[in-house]
Amino acid sequence: MQILYFYILTWIMTLLFFPLMYITRNVFGNEDGGPGVTNWFIIIVVAPILETFIFQRGVFKISTSLKPVKGKQALIILLSAFIFGLVHPYNLGYMLFAFSIGIVLAYVYYLFHRNPQKAFWTTALIHSLRNATAVLLVAFFP
């Protein structure tokens, strides 16, 4: 049930950030709308696992040992989300979109961080479901 809740929360975050994404698209243009759906396996399976390993697990593991951010979970969540947004540079709006999703994914990782396996796989599964939904939307409603 928690997975469904956080999956829905990713869409709520998208709605909250939509005005900013819309403004950046109209101000800066839309150079690239995001990844294509030609390789759905990478988008739905490989990317969520790899990105969870790097941007949630990696950032949390490194950040918890750095004195300036150690124990400041909200800052670590924002840092993780910020880096997650930066590595999705299709355009500024998409980076904001990725940042909003990154907040939820980092929070989920933090929520379960006492059980690293559960934190990793729950976060990766939510990310995978989100990507699968996006692939289906783009495929059926281009």
C-alpha cells in the first residue's frame, strides 16, 4: 500500500511543479522533451535500479559521513533530488520535473533507510512504476 501511496505522490509532485515547468518551457523553449521510449527495458528496469543506486543510496551513504550535512535528513533529501534533477538535462522544465520526483524518491529511501534492502528496492520499484507509466503515456498519447 505504501508503494501505491508514494507512486501517487510522484504524480502530485508533478502537478505541484507543473506551473514552474510550464513557465520554463515558455520562457526558455523546449530543446528536448525528454527521453524517447525506444528502449523501454532500459527506461523501466535498468535506469531505476542504476539511478536508485547512485542518486539515493550513494548520496545518502556519502552525505551521512560528511560533517556539514550529517544528521540533516531534509538537506540530504534535497541534495539527492537536486542531483537527480541535474542528471536529467533535457531542458529546464524537465530538470524541475525530475527534481520533484527526486524529492519523493529520496524521501522513500530515507523512510526505509534502516533496512537498506527495503529502502533500495522500494525506491527502485516506485521509480520503475513511474517510468513505466510515462512510457505507456508517451506510446499511446504521443
